[in-house]
Amino acid sequence: MASVFEVLDPLRQTGLSRAQQDALDRLEGGMGQARAEIEAGAQTLRIQQAAAARHSRRIIETHSERARRLMAAGQALVEQLRDAQARGGLTTALAEYARDATERTILTADTLRKRGDIFLEHEAAGCPPVLIYDYEVIMDGRDMPFPCNYMLLKILPPEDVTIDPTRRPYVIIDPRAGHGPGIGGFKTDSQVGVALRAGHPVYFVAFRARPEPGQYLAYVTRAEAAFVREVMRRHPEAARPVVTGNCQGGWATLLLAATNPDLTGPIVVNGAPVEPWAGVVGDNPMRYNAGVLGGTWIPMFLSDLGGGIFDGAHLVQNFEMLNPGRTLFRKYTDLFRDIDAGDTAFLEFEKWWGGFFMLTEPEIRWIVEQLFVGNRLAKNEARIEPGRPVDLKAVRAPIIVFASHGDNITPPQQALNWIADTYADVAEIRIRGQRIVYMVHDQVGHLGIFVSSQIARKEHAEMGSTLETIEALAPGLYEMKIEDIEERDGRKLFTVSFHERSLDDIRALDDGFEDERPFAAVARASEVQAQIYDAVIRPVVRTGVTGTGAELSRALHPKRLERALASSKNPVMQQVAHTAERVRTDRNKAAADNPFLAAEALWVEGVEQAIDMIRDTRDMMYELTFYTLWSNPWMRSFGRTHESRRTLKNPDELRNLPEVASALYNIERGGFAEAVIRMLVLLAENRKGVRRDRLERSSKVLTQDEPFHSLGAERRAMIIHEQTLIATYEPERAVETLPCLLEDAAERALALQVVRFIPGAVDEMSPETRKLLERFHQVLGVPFRAETVTEDPLAALPARPAPAQAAAAPRDARGGNEASAER
């Protein structure tokens, strides 16, 4: 450190004076910053150009094709009208259509009256779950130390369904995003129905319309943990429960598993927005809502207007505005046009869609701040309550993630990118003993992921039937693929396979992370706005809100009002009911070839296209406006503090983690079980993928045959975890040290027979698999014969205890449940 005399001494200043050097340094720094800003501005321009190009191309291609179809239908309609006119039947057709349309209008109005009555009855009953199955309440969150409005239901099976209490139970958590519970089981082809038909006990996590006073999201997580433990207590002989979370219930399931690592049964996450900043430019407009429409302060304000309660009807209204052509127009015109087919399906769905559930202000604020605006869960910054962070790495349960390219609410990037942001690479997933399986559907929409009958019959059925074998995977990241194979006895059979994937495969679903930088500025601005609102505006708002005013604001919400006004309590609608009854007794339908029916269809298509055109233009403007507002130089500087992502270990550092060191220390220790599992892991590493039939053989051997059965689920998982690390970091020594685990010649031969049984037929093996098997034989001194082992070598053997040497070896306890090494 120079003294003041040395700093100011001109003799010590060589070349330029200090003032000149300072000016030059400032100039160079400014030029560097200018270059960075120019590059950032160019990047923003590229993003906007890409967004505009993609939106424009989609608008032109989609609406041009639809316009061509409309023009063709219009020309056909003109021909129909000319033919009818030529036959002199145009007037008759018009009169026939007018009567038919009038009757359909009355019948449709009557259906809306029924919907209104159902809405009021449902509200009066407290909005119970819309499950079609009977159930009984097992636990009630109101009775817990931290009370909440959640409860655990046991689904009672229909008379023709037999439940095996020793089979793995299912716990289904439906979304609490404005709607009520039950959508996962409101018809037979559903998640509940699939599990029941397979003989599994099924439990359902439901919730009441109103939260308990002072309820926090942490209370909900505590209650859900207690529910799962109660299910485990009720089924001591069964494997750990499968916990399935739909949409918002998906990230709630991740919270549950991360804060309760003892819950190690598989978790299934369907269409859950875990990383809401993610998405593809020009494709996912919903993620821009907070930046265009406002941040956290809006739900805070709406909660204050509701007397501390946030009305879920606001969320439902937002969902409807995503696709207004479908939800506000086509849904009703389809009902009108097909009213003679009945209204049962419409009323069943509307009962759920029109059941509006509420959250406390702290709950909705946590969801918006921590998740949708702040993206804190994926960045490892979320706190479920003060002093209690949520780390997704803490999840010990196998994770199955289901997403779809057709989902406009939770695109695959939001459902999957958290994996790449949480782990350094797949090696870290293995080190932590984690199994993550994901599946991406091509086109099903958001609700279809857990509502569609087609998905229930295929994806959910196959997912359910392969859960046992999913746990038989060695730790790692996999993509699950379901392919049509054949149809037998009117039933489609599918082939299921698992393919090893890297984090780059997850990232490849996205278009990079540069488009996510502006969200950091939105997050910081949202925090500032919330603080200003809380300190300045909130006291005034709360002063003017009374209990009556809050209740009236909910009753007057447009979504409630439109249903209430259409109910039988409206005197006008009572007359509609009487008129509709007369119409049903004397229904006069127009002929199918009536040209005015074609004109009606043409009008419906044209109006829907116009609404869709407005929607598509709106989405494009939202996106362009977002980047204009939040990606300028000042906003980039403003949001820089919130840009950081989770700090990950360098992949080279992973080998030095204690879990790896402990596993490698035991490379020469173990016995029969360790040797078989190690060889299966090495084979799996060699193949990089496997069909379910091989996985099922592996699961049967390692869970039902001795000595593996006697190990128990926890012990098996520990061994699989350890042997996976050994095979990953020291594959050569893993093979060379096999004789240390199998000293007896008979045990060596038996172990090789078991390992040969798992892959199946020799002629179906890849050359690499066969070569590795030959090496196993060579190292263990057992001659190799090219024959297929068709029978389980351990099935007929008497029970034998686990080798004492294996039992004595210390191991890391971080493994999944019911796992095996075969992939």
C-alpha cells in the first residue's frame, strides 16, 4: 500500500500522469461495458426476431390452412343452398332449421340451468371431491398440530374390484390451483381407476374449499407427510407408497419428498411447473404474464380484497383466457350443436371446473414469490418456512416426471429443466443414489396428462405397471418410451423401454437460457412492488374491507355470477326448465343434410378462428412487450442480482465426494449379492438402455429370490447404490476384483448363471453385452458357453442368508426403495 506522498509524487509516475491513466482506464472500462451492452441488445433483438418469426409463421400457416378449409366449406355451402333453392326446399329447410335451433337453444339453456343448480348445490355442500368412487376420511388436517384444510381419503373399490392390501398403495395429490380435488378420479379411466383395477389400495389427498385460519403452505406439507406415513402404517407388508402429484400437486409432491427424505416410495410428477422461467421463445406465452400484467402485489391485493383469502376463481379465469376460443366459445357451441347426445359429460366436467377453491394470502404469496416469479425452487433458494430451506437434491425417492409438448400451461422445459439445474451431471445423480425417469408426450394438453381416458389407458396404465421395475433401475437419468406393439382381444399391448440420458438431453428440449435473463429483473421488481404495496397501500386497503364486503366480492366474481344467474333460483330459468321438458317430449330435429346446419358449422369455425387469431396476436405482443420492457440495459443491470442459478460442483470434483470414496473403499469387499449386482450394473452401463421384460426379470430376482429377498429393501438399495458408484468410477477394477467377492467355484458358476438369465436370449444380445459376459467368465475362471439361460437359477434353491461378509461392510444409506441394478 503506497502512502499519500508516494501516490502524489510526480517522480514516481512514469509515462502518463495518474489523472490521464485514470481517464484512460475509465474509457476502456466504459468501452468494455458498451460492448457487453451492445451484445446483450443484439441478443435481445435476436430473441424478439425469433419470437416474432415463430409466432408469425405459426399464425400464417395455421390460419391460412384454416381459412382455406373455411373457404372450401363456404363454397360447398353455397352449392348446398343452390341445390335446395333449385328443388324449392330452401324455405322449408330454413323453417326446419329455425325450429331445430330454437329447441337446441332451449335445451342448452336448460343444461346451463342444471350447471348452475349443480354449482349452488356443490357450494352449499362445501365443494366435496368430484370422485366417482365412494371413500372414507382417514385423517383430517384440521386435527393436526398445524391445522390445514387437507384430508386423506381411502378410496373404496367397486364391487367387481378386489384390492390386495399387500400390494403397493397409491397416494394421489390433485392440484389446488383454483379448482377442487377429484379430477384424478372423476371417471373410471383415470389414475384412480387404473390403480384400483390393478388391485392396489388407493388413497386420495383432498382439501376443502376454504383454508383453515392462519394456514401456511408448510402446514399442508406437514399434513401430506403425515398422510403418507399413515398409509405406510396401514400397509406394513407392502412396498413404500407411490405418491402421484398432478400439476400444482406435482411440485407439492417434490416439496413433500425433499423435506421428508424418509418417504422413499416412488413419486410421479405430472405436468408440474417446477421451473416456470423456462420455455421456448415463441411457444410458451404464459410465462410472460407476471412481467406484462404485474407481479406478486396483484395476488396480495386480491387477497386483501377477500379479507385475507385469495379466490381461486381468479386462477380459473386466467386459465380460460389462455385459450378463450375453446373455453369461452367452442365449449358452449359444441354443447349447443350436440345437445341431443346428452349433457352428462359436460356437467361432470363443469362440476369440477366450476368448483372454486381458496387459498390464504401467505399460501398464494409463497406460490407466486417462490415459484412462478422468483423461480427459487429450481435455484435452491426456496424456504418452505423460516429457517427451513427446500433442496431438491434431498429427495431420496425415485422420481418419474411426465410432460407433454402439447401442454401450453406446463411445457416440458418447465417440467424437466430443474433436473439440469439441480445436478452437475448424471454422475451426481448416481452418487446420490437417485433414479429419475421422464417421459414426454407428443401432443396431449395440460389437463389431458391426468384427465384423458386415452392417457389413463396407455401412459398411466403402463407407468403403473412398470413402477415395480422402475425401482429396479440402477441410479441415473432415463427416458421412458411407450410404443404400440400389437392388439390382442380388443386390447392394445405396449412395449416399454428405458434409455439412459444425459443432462444435455434435457437441455436439448430448450433453446438455451439467454431468453430467461429478463425474468430476473421481473423477480426483483416484483419484490420491490410487494414491499411498497405492503408498506404503503395495504394498510389502506385492509381498512376499507369488511367480512361482508369480502364475501360479496367472491359472490360477484364473473365465474360464480354466470353460474348462479343461470340456476333455477333465477325465476326466468324456471320457465326454461318447463319449456325444455316439453321440447324433449316433442323434439323436431333438422335433417342431417340441412344446408343451414352446414352454415351453422361454418359460422362456429369462423368465429373460433377469429378468436384464436386475436389470441395468437395477443400472445405475440405479450412476448415482444416483455422483452422490450425487461431486457433493456437498465433492467438487465437491475435484475443482475437475481440472475444467478444454483452453484453446482465441477464434475471433476464429484469423485472426491464421501459417497464415492466409501464405495471405492469396499471394492474388494462383499459376497454373492454384491457380485451379482455389480455385474448387472456393468452390463447396464454397457447397454445404455433396456426393455421392461429384462427389467422385470431383474426385479424378480433381486426382490423375491434369496439371498436378495432377505436383505430387505433398504439394504438392497444400499448395495445397488454402492456397486453403481464402483462400476461408474472404476469399471476396470470392478471386473478385476470380482474373484474377491466370489471365492467359491460353485458360487461363481451360480452367480454367472443368474447374470446370464437377466439379459435373456443370447441371439438378442448386442456384441458388447456378449463380450462383457465372456470377460466375466474369464475373470472368474468359468468356461463360457453360448447358451440361453431360460429359468431363474435361484428360484428352486432353498433360502440362504445374506453373506456375513456383505452384511459387515459399511455402506451409504442413500438409496431408493426396492431397487435393482438391471437397466
